[in-house]
Amino acid sequence: MTGRQIRRVVFRLDGRRIASRSGSPFRVWVQALAGRHEVTARVTFKDATRAKTLRLGYRACAAAVRHPRTGPSQFTG
């Protein structure tokens, strides 16, 4: 693999921009929503490499939609 470096990643949820990252780590938090959804990441590189769009379809389970986790972890041990 060549030494391509990432300049920016723009994240979209169902076509709506939700985040943009220009430094590592390139990640985003997505809420559990009812139904099917698609997260896309548009990756642009520092050199002349063409931008690449990565797609991920997902569907949250019913329990996650009814009772989303909020706040700090409840794990105690």
C-alpha cells in the first residue's frame, strides 16, 4: 500500500452532514434510530489521489431504539 495520507473525512447520515474530521481518529457516533439508515464517509487525501466515498448501511435493534444509552457507562466491574 502506498503512503497516502488522509486530509479530511466528511460523515453523512442519510445524506445529511453530521460531522467532519481533519485529524485522527476519523470516527463518528451515530444514534440508534428506528428503521434502515446509511452512513457515508467521503475521504479526501493530501496528494492527488481521487476522493473515495465509503458506505455503511445499518439498522438498530428494537431494544436500542426504545432505550438508548445515555451518559457514562453503567459498567462497575
